[in-house]
Amino acid sequence: MSAGKKIRVLVVDDSAIVRKILSECLAAEPGLEVVGVAPDPYVARDKILALEPDVLTLDIEMPRMDGLTFLNKLMRFHPMPVIVISSLGQSSTRLALEAMRLGAVEVLAKPSGPYSVGELRHTLAAKIRAAAAARVRPALRTSAEPQPAPPAPVVPAGSLDATAVIAIGASTGGTEAIREILSVLPADCPGIVIAQHIPPVFSKAFAERLNQICAMEVKEAVDGDFLVPGRALVAPGDYHMLLRRSGMAARVEVKTGPRVHYQRPSVDVLFTSVAEAYGADAIGVLLTGMGADGAEGLLKMKQAGAHTIAQDEATSVVFGMPREAIRLGAAAQVLPLGSIGRAILAAAQSGRRQPSQKTAS
């Protein structure tokens, strides 16, 4: 998008109150313009053609045509960046995550009252800017059922280092990137900690969805959870997660605190704790996302001797976070998404990681 051109937004929601709240949130934001609103997908279809918006905000549960059906049609015939605005009910969060698989680039919680509007204003504007810069990749499958994991790469029994830890960070486009990586990792994979920028409640649904399709156990982290081989812990939305080590045991600390790079959970917070606790016994992976969160943390991991990987530009939905890490010299490898799972396994095999070589900061 050219410099100085406003990002044009179309708001689609069956609630007149929500349409008004979202429009007012964006009206005062520089560089953004709400060019129209629509109460259902049929009106939205006509306004997309007439107004040519850059980004669409989309409710999932709407009359006449549900949001998933509309999104699937949109991504087949007129692909564009879509941000899902969903309520927090169990079925709604599940549908919102399915929308991400179908090609939506972000998910946000629908405002529940006047006190949530202030928080939404900044978050929504940032998500729209990220969406406008995103590469839109529609999914090929349309089934709402979790898809089985593809066969994991064959790894000799006992070859993976049970003392290692894998730390993964992501933002825009990250839910599907993480799914693709975890789905090829075996059940005895070293313990994994994940910081994905995602709202509260959605993080739990995200972890549960991964648990259904991955060979390992995946769960939303609770303060004090042990990290063990075969388990992946997802930072809960709106909480930072840190990894603490005591002897051979590792537990996560889940806590509130100031946002870092406007984010909570922050990838930098997680990666810094992993660098301090695990040093060369760690593997760091920074995936797609807007901004710089995780770049400095990945550098700290590399300086502590960890093996570090950044997703490449061609396969990133938004190349902001990996690009910043590469610019800092934090990534030992820059790889397409489809190669990262195997690279993690190669680095996690006993004796394959390099000895700690701390670089000057």
C-alpha cells in the first residue's frame, strides 16, 4: 500500500451497536477510513464490489449466511484480508479459529460493553494495519472438523534430546503456522513453549484444537505447569509466560505485567526467560507477525548458544517480526514454513546442536 493512502475498512456485523462501536473506534485513527458497514454477507458482497475496501472485519454468527460460509466464498472468488470479530462463547471461539484456517488473518474479541472499547481501539487499529500488509492465503479445505496430522518425519527412537526445549513465537498468521509445525513433530518431541499473540479465551480454544490434531499433548499453560517431553504449553491470552528451570525440572510462570511491544503475551518475555534458563539447550523459532516482538529475545537466545530459526518472507503472512530478527543477526537459519518442523527435529537430535558460543552484545 502506497505511503499516505488510507487503509479502507468495511465493517460486517449484524449488530448495529457493534457496527457503531467499531466504526467510532476507527474514525479517530490516523491512516484508517471506514468506507462502509454491512449487516450481513449479502450486503457485504455488494459493498465489497462497490467500495473496494482493503480490509474486512467480519462477524461469524450472522443471519441469512453465516460468516464461515461467506469467508470461504470470499477467499475463493475475491481474496482479501479479513479480521474476525467474534463473541467469546465456546462455539464462537471454535468457529473463529476455523475462520483462521480458511484464510482470515486475525481474530479479536467482540466488545462486551463500554469498558472494553478503550482497549479495543488500539488493538483493532493495529490489527487492521497488520492485515492490510498481509499476504492472503486462502485454505484449500473447507471442512470444519480438525484435520488429521500428516505423517511425522521418521526420527530414530531415543535420538531426540529430552533435556532440550523449543520456544516458538508468532503473531499475525501464526495460528496456522504453528499448527503446520506442530503437526509434523512426534509425540516424544522435547517440551515446547509457545507465545502467540491471541486474545483471552481464544488461546484456550487454540490449544485444544492443536491437541486434537498433534501427536503431542498441547494445552493452555497454567502457572506452575511442568514442561516435559511430549508436551506443548501455549501462553494464555493477556498473560506473559516465562520458563523457569530448577535442576532438571522446568516450570512455566504465568503472570500479568506491562505489555512489551504492545503485547501480552510477549514473545520477547518468553524468549528471554528461555535464554536465561536453557542457554545452548534451547531451540528458538520466530514466525510470521507484524512488529518487532521476539527479535531481541531470539538474539538473546542465539547469544546464549541456542539454535535459532526465523520464517522466511515468502511464506510469512506478515514478515515484520522475522525480518527484525534477521536484521539483528538473531537467526542462524531462515527457512520456509514447510521446512521448519524438520529443522527443529534436526536441531533437537542429541549431539546435533552446536556448543554454546555467546556472541558479544
